Amino acid sequence: MRGFVADIEDLTTDNGDFRRVLYTGRNLQLVVMSLKPGEEIGLETHDDRDQFFRVESGAGEVLIDGEKTPIADNDGIIVPAGALHNVINTGDAPLKLYTIYGPPEHVDGTVHRTKADAEMHHEHFDGRTTE
């Protein structure tokens, strides 16, 4: 097993896709995201998984169960399973972040270049891992 070792800051800040799955394990999944100014992930709830976000660059806000909190570079966010949440880019530059799902949420290797792509092709983890 080789796992995943890479410069996550560079991978995150260089990413221009709305969503790109980098690695999928049995219990965790690593995904980089880029939200355009004014763009948001959209309200969602994951009943059976926790989610961690790390902001690498940009500014925005996170909504967790009705509470809005400003977010910016270097902030970490944990969304517990069952919480209604959203991440919104409130800045004038892309909001670059990565997220870790536990357990995985998306099919391994998924790339959604835009939010519209993500909304058209919303798939769920199928049990297949990166290795």
C-alpha cells in the first residue's frame, strides 16, 4: 500500500476545479475544491459521515446548522455527521480549500470542473478505493 504523500497546499492552491478527488481510502477521502467568487457548495447534510475542511486561500463563510462563521486562509472546519452545512465564497478571489470525508463520499477519481458538473453528476462512493 502506498497511501498518499504530496504537498497538499500546492495541490489545493493550484486546483481550478470545483471538486477533484485526490485519494480514497476505506475510511477517509481527500478532495480539493475551488469556489469562484459568490459560489457556494450548496446546503447539504451527510447523515453518516463527518467532514473536515481546511482553507488554503480566499475568504468566505461556513454555515453549520444555521450558524454562519467567517472563514479565511488557514482555517480548519469540522462538520459533524447530520449537520446541515454550506461553504460560500464571499471574497473577490477563488476560495481554495480541501476537505476530508470520513467515510468517503464520492466515487474515487471524480473530477467536477464546475459546480454545474457536480450538480449534474452527483454520485456516491461505490466502495472502490484508490489502491
